[in-house]
Amino acid sequence: MILTVFAFVVQEASGGVLSQMKESAKHPDLSKFLVIGAILFIIGVAGVLTRRNIIVIFMSIELILNAANLNFIAFSRYLQETGNVNALAGQIFAVFVIVVAAAEAAIGLGIVIALYRNKETIWVDEIDLLKW
Amino acid sequence: MYRYIWLVPILPLLGATINGLLGRKFRFSEPLIGGIAVGSVALSFLISLAAVYSYGFGSNSVWPNAYVTSKDGNSFNWIPGGAVNINLGSEARQAVELDKERQKKLAAMTPEERARPQAFAIATFDFPRSALLNIEWSYQLDPLSSIFMLVVTGVGLCIFVFATGYMHGDNGFYRFFAYMGLFMFSMLLLVMGSNFVMMFVGWEGVGLCSYLLIGYYFDRQEAANASRKAFITNRIGDFGFALAIFGVIATFGTAQYTDVFAQAKDYPLELLGHWGILSWIALGLFVGACGKSAQLPLHVWLPDAMAGPTPVSALIHAATMVTAGLYMVTRTNVIFQHSQTMMLVVALVGAATALFAATIGITQNDIKKVLAYSTVSQLGFMFMACGVGAFAIGIFHVMTHAFFKALMFLGAGSVIHGMHHEQDMRRMGGLKKYMPYTYMTFLAGWLAICGIIPFSGFWSKDEILWSTASTTYIPLGWLVWLVGTIAATCTAFYMTRLMAMTFWGKEKFLEQPAGGEADEAHASAYDKGLASHDAHLESAGDRPRHEPGEHVGPVHEDITTHVTTHGRGGHPHGAHLPHESPPSMWIPLVVLAVLATIGGFVGISPAFTGGKHVGGRLNIVRYLDPIIWNPATRYFGSEEMFDSYGKRLIFERAELTLTTLPEGETQKLLAGPYKTEGFNLAHTIESKLGSETATEWLFIILSLLVAGIGIGLGLLFYVKDTRLPDIWAERLRPLYVASYHKYWVDEFYGWAITRRTMDAARAVYAFDSKVVDGAVNGVAWLTRGFSRVVGGIDKYFVDGLVNTIAAFIMRLMSPLLRAAQTGFTQNYALVMVLGLMIVVALFFAGDIAGDIAAALKNIFALFV
Amino acid sequence: MNLTGWEAVFFWVFAICAIFAGLLTVMARNAVHSALFLISSLVSVAALFILLHAEFIAGVQILVYVGGVMVLFLFVIMLVNVGAEERGRDEIFNHPRQVGASLIFCFLLVGGLLFAVNKGYQGLRTRDEAKLVQGAEDRINQEKSLSRSGTGTTKITVDTESVAQSLYRYASLPFEIASVLLLVAIIGSVMLARTLKQEVSADDVAPEELPEELRRHPEVGKVEVGT
């Protein structure tokens, strides 16, 4: 960590990576979108892995799907810019992702309800029937 | 008529089959069974009579040639064979070929050329020969078989008639006559067959019937033992016979008599000391003859065979079966005469048997046993005759012996029947008043066997003794004569003893308690609590079941009350007094007695008829001439053969020999092909007396004398002074004991052969059960042990290994692996994320590492 | 596809908002809060979509995702989660071991993803330098040619139209399949969420389990007829 900070400082001294960053910030392009998508994705993954409440886990999954959507759309725009004939495939795919997410959410929540009826709990760590 | 001889064996077989298969099923009555049996044999007899007449004496007679039924198509190809290799006796055959060549060359020369010394080629190349062997089923009618046919059917007819009376009341009547008919069939097959194989079939058949008939009373242990003994002893002989037949086929390539003897006659003689193929064949044949005709050492079955019914003893063991050996030896006389060694063996064995059996017969007490040993002894006589070359005389003695021995056996049967199945002579005596017919006929038989002129036995026995003394066939003829004479003396002695003990003297059955079946019935009735007259035994036996002197049942103090008060009931005891037999039994006796008296004249000694055999074909020696081979002329028939018109028959070879060879050679040939030097009794006496006829008369008188001595001694011992037998038995105690115990031959055989065979069997069994089975069991044990070991290895080592490893892994991994199964979904999701990380790392690891390295380098560069 | 001027500002605003909302989604104690934060995250992302000239998708996102799925989530939260708070302070995070491992993984992953994205983008840009410039110019020209809206203040873009053109021409089969998928989802969710009573009345219980169930829940056996 200290090394990274030190490296950063050094780089700053040697040409101003910060100013580079400021410049690029003024003109966000594809990479920024992808980064946002990646961060959202990771947040969603963390939520899936970390939370105990099953509904919240589902919502984290929606976050993940959303991040993927963002990725698709960003690339679709980029490809439009670069003149690819299949550029709109990204948006179309995003539509289908949304459809699938909706279906999956419906089914999953139905399962949650059935599970709740049987186990009377929403905490996933109490549902360990597959434990040895 | 002789073309119908094929009927002769079939008729008894037919009768036997009907009796055997239907007799019990349809419950034939005794007259019916007897009628079928006797009728079939009578028909056979008549047909054979007619056949023999037309063969030998009729207008179309073909005598001296043999008639084989295959000439008229009354035969069939029985065993179609293939090629056989004739690979025995090739040296002899080579000599024959050489000789033929020589004769052909001689015949082609002029007399002057013949006189010169000749030199001929030495060796011809003898390649292995082969012949097509076909064994046909056809009958042969020639002088020998015709005599036997008549004897078998004629004497058989008498015995069958006797048996209908003797076996009356027996439950197995039909069975008896079925077996007897089967026997007749087999015997006729034996004597009428035209080849060795048919003879062997008949041979075996008579052995089988002997077994069946001796063991007729199958519920008696002694009968079963005796029949088994007879069959097995016979079998030993049959083995030799079979080997001889194989030898015949392998040497001559055929089994037909005509073909075999036609080849064999040309073979060179095998003199004493030279042993060739014909000697081997003769040996095998003689072993068979010993077995069948009860010669030493295979004689043991004949006395025991008396356990069968008396008609069986008469037919089989006196007249017919035991003479089969004689028939065979005479039939193959070509082969025997070729082997001087075998002739000597035959003569010596015959002589030894004659004396051996005669000495045993002196001390036996059972009437049938005496007659049995007498039979063995007389068979020895017959073989003596054959051994010295007098084959025709041997057959003559067969014929006369059949007459008087069958007569005596039937007489004994009559006696036994009259004495209510008492067989011990010590309990008989004085029967001539009670059984006159039996007595008169038995008298004729007695005189015949003792050899009293003019009964039949005299002629044959005398001729035998003369032949033994004057033989040029073998050396030691004098020894054979001496032994034969002594045996004749013994014969006369014990036959007189038999007559005296049975028919003359006091009635011993009145003094001693009765034994035998009468007492057996009493004994069993006493046990069952029945009245003695209600006692009836199912199987009538011929032998007493109790020892002499053993009384069973209540003793009667007064024998006369016993005698007079009994006599009612089903089995007419007749107050235990002997009674004469019914006519069905004494009529055959009369017939046989007539034959025994006058039957010997067909072989009347040439001494009585001027030195030659007269009567043409009616003289048995003349009649049998065509089948006897003459070693001098190497052809069948003696030189002085005449046909029925008195014309001298000279055969081609004889003519050749007599007329073409130089003088000296012919004389040498005729003098004696056997070149026997040494003491010849007859020639010695002849040289002293000067004429052959005188010598013959001397011998006749000698034999009459010895017969007289024997009879005289017998009368002395058993009629005049009855204490003498016991005195002399004491004085000659060792001899007496040896003779009484039959020289312990049976015991010796039992020890040496039977028990050793059983020991061997036990040894083999032990070997099989311990070694072989032990090996098998041992292998099984090894396998089991091995499987246990392997199982142990598998269970403890392999499974242990597996279990240890599994347990180890389980102990190691189980908590670890178990820990992975948390059931907690987010753990699994974590693993998925881990996988994702690995993928990303895989893709970008290189670049990331490169970047970090570059950054670090920058940092270093900055510092450095 | 540089965004300039106000677009950049809005980009940053909505981006930060989305990330923040997402973070709060996973960290909120109350599930309803969680759902609401998710809604805001989704709406932010929809705005980002609009910035990317994907108006249709933004609309679909709002309508379907937020309006359908999140409402469904809220319904289910009401059904399921009601008693959670009354039961006291339950843990919302898992065991620290799990949380710690996940965080480590996530940090590593994010580092790797960022690195990958940057690296990839650099390569992409070096490749498509000229095209990007060309594309930007084309876009500008295209925007000039757009027709004005009714009010005259904005231009009517052709993005939705081109999406439709693509969707119904080249992706018509997936479109139909997607509809079938939705049908299956409807049926499945209905079936999954039935109560035992409903299943018995619909005669959908296995015969070997019915007696057991009736024994355990006797009230199930009482089927009301009529009303």
C-alpha cells in the first residue's frame, strides 16, 4: 500500500498522472463506463456473498445483472461510434437480459416464498440441509 | 438228405426258446415242456442220422470229401471282414513256397535228372501278405462232425428222456429244458461249424449253458460256487483258445477249416526242440482243450460241477461238453501233428491227468464224485491217444465213453432218485434187489469202463494203450503206456468199488439214519412244528445237506417202526426204501446199455481182423481217415485208403512221393517223419517176438489182465473182506489222506490264485483308494489350503491394505471434505467467485505480473 | 464516444449515485431500504443508459425492472420479511470468515477487472483511433440531420428505431422465445408459491403424501364448497 502511494507520488512528480486523470475525467469514454459496470458488479457479488437475508441476496443478483447490462450498452454505443454493423446487438441483448432477469426474479421469489412457508426463515445460513 | 444239416442245430434252439420264453408265461404242463424238448432233440437226431447216412453211405455219398452248407447256399456271410495282414509264420510259409517250387521243378524233370543231386534257389523274397477275411455261418459235414452229431443228438436224446422223469415235480422244469435245449444248440454249433469262429461261438455257448445248468439250483450256495468255478476255469482255457484263433487268422488269413488245413498241411514239421508258429497255435488250442475237457491243471471244476442235476452231469460232463476239447484237437490235428513238442505235451498231460484223477476216485464217497473223477481220467486217456497220433482212436474212445459214462451217470441218477436223493455210497448197498433195471444197465457200463471184452470200452481203451506203446510220433511212448496201464488198473478198481458199495453187499441205509433231503424236510418240519409229511422243500437238491451220521429230527429207536409207520403224504417216501425208477428213466438206460455193449465193434482192433481195419467206412478208423493228416505223405488220409469198392485211393502227392523220389528217400519218408529215436516199447517187443500181430495180442492180454487185477482187488476189498479198505487206508495213510483231499489242488489254487488275486485286487483297491484317491483328495486338500491361504492374503493383506488406505484417506480427508459440505449456499457461491478469479488470473496474470514488475522497476530506478 | 460538457457532469453524478446506491443496497439493514436503494441504483443506471443514447433500454429498465421486478421484490419482502425486525437485532452479515474471504476476493477481483478494463481499452483505442474520430464526426453530422421534435427544443433521435429494426428483423426468434420464457416463468412462479391447501384443492398432491399432510395439517382437509 505504502509502495503504491509512493509510486503514485513519484509518478505524479514525473509527469502528473493526476492531471492526466483530470483530463480524462472531463471526457469520460468507454473505459469509464466499463469501470462503473465492473464496480457495480463487484458490489453485487459482495452482496451475494455477504448478506444473510435471502431477499437482499436476490437484489444483489439484480445489481450484477444490471452491471452486465451497462456493459452491453456501453459497448453498443462504442461500436456504433466505430461503425460496426452489429452495434445494436448490445442493446438487443440488454433487452433480453432484462427479460430473463424478470423471469428469474419471479421464479426465485416464488421459491423464496415456498421456502419461507416450510422453514419459516429468511436467513440463508439456517437453510443448510445439504450439510454433511 | 445231408443238405438239411442246417436244421439240426436250429430245432433244439427252437424248442429251448419256446420252453424258455413261453413255458412259464403260459404255464406249460410238464408233459408239454418235456414233449417239446424231447421232440426237438429227437427230430435233430433223426435228421442227423439221415444226413450222416446219406453223406457217408448213401448212393450220393460225398465221403471222403467234406460237405459245407455254403455249397447249397444254406449259409450267410456272418462277419464280413476286410483285409487282414498275414504276418505270422513267414519263415514257414517261405519254406512251403520253396518246397512247392522244388516239387514243380522235380515233376518237370526226367527220372535220370531226378537221380542227380539237386541244387535249388535258396531264398524267395517274402513280402507281407494280406487276405480278405470273411467269416461265414455255414455248417460242415465231414467224418468227424458226423460222428459227433450222432453222439450228441443220440446220447442227448436218451438223457432228455431220462430228465423228463428225473426232474419231475421241480418248479423250474421249463427252465431246465430251455437251458438243455440251448446247450444242445451250442454243442451242435461247436461240432458242425465250418470255421474256427463258429466253433468258438459254440464253445462259449456250452460254457454258458454249463454255468446255467450247474447253477440250476441257484438257491444253494454250493451250486452257485460250482457254476462260477466252472465258468471261470473254462474262461482261462477260452483265453488260450482265442489267442490260437487269432494266430490262425494271422497266419493263414482265413478261419474256414478247409482253407486253413489246405494251407497248413504244406508247412514244414516242427520237431522236438524247434518251436514255430504252428506250435504256438497248437499250444493255445491245447490250453483251451484243457479248460473245456478238464485236464490238469484246469480239472478242478468238473468234480464240483456235480452240484447240478444228474442229467446235466450226464450230458454235459460226461458225454458232450467235455469232449469238445477232443473234437477241437482232432479237428486241428494237422496243426498238432506239425508240432512234435505239443504232441508230447498233450500225451503227457493226458497221462498225468488219467493217473491223477484215477487215484482220487479211489477214495471218494459220493457216487457222482467218483464218476466225475472217472470222467476226468477217461478224458486223460483220450488226450493220450491224440498225443501219440492216434486221433481216430481218441474219437473212438469219445464215442464209447459217451455211451458208458452217460449210462453210468444216468444210472447214478436213478440210484439217487431211488434213494430219495441220497448220494453217499456209504449209505447205499444191496440196491440190486430194489432197482433191478438200474443194476443191470449199470453192470454193462461197469464192464465197459473196466475194459472187459467184448464191451465197447475194451476196444477203445486197448487201442489207446497199443497206440501209446507203438507210437513213432513222440519219444517216451512207453512212459505214457505205463501210466495209462496203471490208470486203467485204478479205474477198474474204483469202479468195482462203486458197484460193490452201491449194488452189492448189505443194505447200509437200514442201519444208519437217513441223511439228505428226507431228513432236511424232517428237520425243517420239526422246526416249524409241522407233521413230517407236510414238510416239503421247494428246491430238491442232489446233495445231502448233512454230514453222514448227523441225524436231524426225532430219533426213532426202532428203525423198523420208522420204516413201516411212515409212508403217507405228498412225497411218497416209500418207507425210506429205495424203489426202482419210472420207465421214463430206465428205458434210456437200457438203450445206452445196449450201445455200451455193442458200440465198440465199429472200432474193432485190427489184431482181431487180420492186421487191417476192416469194414470199409463202417470201421471208425477208416471212416475218420480223410480228416487225419499223414505227416509221411503230407496229405490227409493214410496211404492205404480204400473207397467203398475196395479201390485203393492214392492222392496226387502220395503218388508223387512214392513214385518219383529216389528209393532211399521214399523209405526214409515213410519210416517216420519225426525221427524219434529212443526206446519204443512195441518195436522192442516186436523185434523179440517177431511179428506185429503177436505184439498186439500181447498188449491185449496185458490190458485184460490189468483190468482183471483191478476188478479182483475191488471185489477183494469191498465184497469179500470189507475190513481191508480201512486197514489199507491206515497203512497207506499219507496216500489215503492225499487222495481223499484230492491232493489239495483246490486249496492250493485257493491259496495261490484266488486269494492272491484277491490280494492283488485289495492292493489295487488300496492303491486306488489311497494313492489315486489320495492324490485326488490331496489335490483337493491342496487346493482348499491354497484357497484358504489366498483368501487369507486377500482378506488380511489386500483388504487390509485397502482398508488401511481407505481409513487413512478417510481420516485425513473426511473432516476436510466434510468441511466443504457446509450446506451454506454462499460458501458455494464463494467458490464460484474463486473460480472466476482464477479465470481472470489465467487471462491476465502475465500482464499483471509484467505491470507490477515494471512499476517495481520504476521504483527501483527512482531510488537507484 | 467521448462525453463532453454537461454530459460528462451528468455522467459522474449518475455514476457516483449508482455506485453509492449499490453499496448501500448491500449494506442496508432493512430489506425495504435495500430494495429502495436498489431502485435508485437502477434508475441511475437507466440515466446512464440515456447518456449512452439507449433511450429505449432506459425506458424498458425503468418500466420493467423497476416497475415490475422491484415491486415484486417489495411484495415479497412484505410477505416474508415482516417479522425480522421484531425478532430483534439479527445479524445481517454472515460469519466474519465468509465476509472476510468474500471481501478479499472482491478486492482482488475488482483490481483485476479494472486492470483488465484499462488495458483492454487502451488496446481497443489504439486499434480504433481513426474509426472513433470518424464515428464522432458522423455522429455530429447525423445529429445535425435529425428532425426536430414538436416543441422544437429537442431532436428526435433514431436510436429506438434502429433498435426496433434490429430486434424485429434479426432477433425475432429470440424475441418469441423470450416471451415463451416469460410464460414459463409465470406458470412456474404460480406453482411454486401455492399453499398446501391450494394444492390439495387442485388435486396436485402425491397420493402417498396426502395422508401424511392431512395428518399434520388437518385444516387442509376441510375444503370449503361453494363460497
